[in-house]
Amino acid sequence: MSITYEQALYSHDGTEFDGLVAYKPEASQKKLDTVVVFPDAMGQGVMPKAKITALAEIGYLGFAADLFGVGIRDVPMSDVSKYARPLLGNQSLLRARALAAVAKAKSHPLCSGRVVVIGFCMGGRTSLEVARTGEQLSGAVSFHGGLTTENVEDGKNIKCPLLVFHGALDPFVPPEQLHAFEQEVRAAKVDCQIVVYENCYHSFTTVGANMPEKAVYDQKADERSWRQFRNFLSEVFA
């Protein structure tokens, strides 16, 4: 199946970012509902491209967001903290860079204006932070992402449905963090589904993840979560 890819350069506060767009050429005769993919801590590269390719194949406009800057791609584990920690420790900056990516996606000529944001690990937290800004979205999805935020009152800004996939054995998102998130969305009366995989760790959708009792790939959870995510898209874009 032929997929068209386009580079999508954008900037925020003097930093240039390198997004990537994907869509089926035969679908380009109409406006397309759009999914923005926020990457894990490895940044822009192989995984985000694979996700937007899968989305393009089923008729969406996929947009792989860049959170680190031009030229920083497929970051090795040894350098993850160098690039991820400054963002995870600065919620305002993380949100601003993520919103710049959403704005770029919305500006694409084929974008219908209806956008869902999704993310994996760090990207999962990012998608939820975008929703907490009150940005106009059709939905926000987190795959094994962090659920904490600096101000739980921001949950009241969420205007879209949420879908959260979580591994119960994830040491980076402990039960108390999940409980606090449940309280946040309940207090704000957010339309939120939380799917918990009882025997999964962090990174259960990341092929090759193999850090025993920390981050481990799980094929069943990967496939099941993607199927449920596709159902979510069909619902919110109906």
C-alpha cells in the first residue's frame, strides 16, 4: 500500500522541530481526521513513523510530533535523560512544544480540523497534558504514560474524551499515581476510560522492551490496546 510522507517543519521559542506527516494518496481528495503521535523518550524516528504509517493505512492523516528538536532522533537509552528530563521537569515547556505540534498538524491542508492526540510513555503523559490545557481535541490517548501533573485542577479544562492504557505492574506509574488520576478525572467529570492490564509492566507496546520487572513488551496487550484505540477513533470521529 502506497503512503505519502511529508516533512513538517515548525518552531517554538527559537527551537526548530521536525514533524512527519503520513497519508494515503487516494485519500487526499478529501479532508482527513488527524491523529498526532507524541513519541516516547527516544523521540522522533522509527517508532513514531511506524505509528503514523499504520494510521494512514486506515484512512487517517498521521502526524509524528517532535519534542526535542531537529536532528535529535531515535535517542539511545544512554542519552534519554539528557533530552527527556528537561521536558518532564518543565510542564509549561512540554505543553508549549506539544501545542506547537498540534497547531502544525491542524494547519495541514488535508486536516479536517478534528484531531486526536496519542502518545507512548513520555508521549502518553504529553497527550494528557495537551488535554489539560483545554485545547480543542476530539480525544486524547495515553499508552503506558505518566499520569501525574503539577496541578490537578487543570483536569477541569479537559474538553475531550480520554482513553488510558496502563500496566498494573508499571513501577514508573505506581498505584497511588493511578488513583490520583482517577480522582482528578472523576472530580472534573471527564469522559475517561482506563484500561488496566494486570500483568503488564511499563512499555508494553514497545517491541523489544526487555527490562525485567520494569519495562517489558507484551504482544497481547500491544495488539489489544491498538484494537481498542481504533474503536475509540471510530467513536470520536463519528
